[in-house]
Amino acid sequence: MTAIMSTPYSRDLGDELRHLRETSTQFNGRAMAVQLGWDPSKVSDIELGKVRASEVDLVQYLATCGKNIEFANEFRSRYYNAFDLFFAQLPDNLRTLAMMEAMATKIVSFDILTVHGLLQTESYARELFVDSQIELPEDIEKFVQARIERQAVLRRRNRPECTFYLHELALRMRLGDAALREDQYLRLLFNTHILRIVPAHLAQFRSAVTLYEFGKAAPVVYSDSDTAEVYAQSSLVVARTRRLFERLDAVALDAEQSKRLLADYVSGLREDPHVGRTDLA
């Protein structure tokens, strides 16, 4: 067992191990440690993703949960790189990002072409999946509901401190019909205390990114595309991302200015739902 910096994926897989223990055995953490001949803290640290289990420890743990060698080999293949400071996974992984958001004490994001997932309406989220034609039709509702369920972190009493920078291009994208876009504008309008719009003429910012900070774990920089989710925990990447947000803080509209701009977009839709500033030039 090796002490090492935990990552979002190591915490995710550690939680998966905890779930296996709870559903496949009658043991609590201490009883599991006795069964394996381990110190109780070792089970806790592995299940929290705080330390890397050795291959022998991992096989012994999974065998105690009644898992066969095929299951153990598949899990080990995922676990092998879980502690890397840079790692990528398919966008259909619904756990790692949700766990990271649930654990975060601060979230700062910048989005360019679409609204951040934590601020999307259900119709907007669904249209994104439908319009891309990448996900299988039978999987779309699963992804939509997962995205909506993630938003519960913003309703918690101890919710993370959030700032969402959104480029005006996202408001101009013609996604769905006028009613869908109006609902999304209104959702943003009522959240301008955490939203700051970056004016359309500022074109030097080219990549969407989110910075997650935690009480005890290292900060994580997250970015995604249609093909991969990328997590970076390097101090150099974190420092670079913080400089980006310092620049955005200097040029973005403040909360009141963002509110007025959003109100203009709503008015534009109501005046003429077919033409106007919500369409891309």
C-alpha cells in the first residue's frame, strides 16, 4: 500500500470498492480489516482513495467480496492509472465528475459554446445530446437525468462557492426552439449572483475549463469534449488555470451587467422568435 496524492478517479474507484464491500459482504470496514488481516485504517484509506493498494491487496479485497479473476483483472486495469496527475476517461462515466462536484468546496468554470452542466435546464441538456447525434438514443435520458441530479449540489445548505464564466457565444447558439432558449436564459437570469458573462468581442479565450477546489484534497482542473473527459492535478496546470480566471475576472461583465444582458436576450426572443441577436451571424 503506497501513500500518494489522491485524485478524483482514485476517490471514485475507492468508493466503488466500499460499495462492493457493503453489497457483497456482511462486513463493516473494521470487520473487513480483521478478515483480511489488515489495520482498520488501511481499509478506510483504500476506500477513500487516499492510498494506492498493491496488486496483492486489491486481489485479496476483491476475492473477499466474492469477485472472480475476470472481475479483478478488469478492475485492476482501471485502477492502475487512477492516481496519475493527468488522466482521461470516456464521457459516459457518470460517477467521477458527480463525486468531484459533490466534494468540492469551490467551483470556478469557463464555458464558451454551451451553458455549464450545473446550470442547464432539462430541455437544454436533452437537446444537446439529441442534436449531437453521438450518444445512443436509448442512453440519452440516462445522461440527462444524471446531469440534472448533479445540480443538487447547488441546493445544499453547504453548497460549494461557485462562479460560472459564460462566453456570450453560448447565448447566441441557436439550440432548439425559442421556448427552449428562453427557459435557459431565464434559468441563467435567476442565477446571475454566480454567473458572469464574457462579452462576444473577446475572442482570445479558446477552451472551456473548470477548476475544483476541496477542503483537504489537491485542486483539480477539468475539461471535456465529445470524446473524452480530462482531469489534471498538476500544480503547473492549476496555476495556469488560476491565471486564466484572474483574466476573466478582469474582463467579464459583473452580476448586474450580466443580468441586463440576459434580459435583453429574453426580450429579443419575445419580440421576434425567428430573427435577432440569439442567432449566430
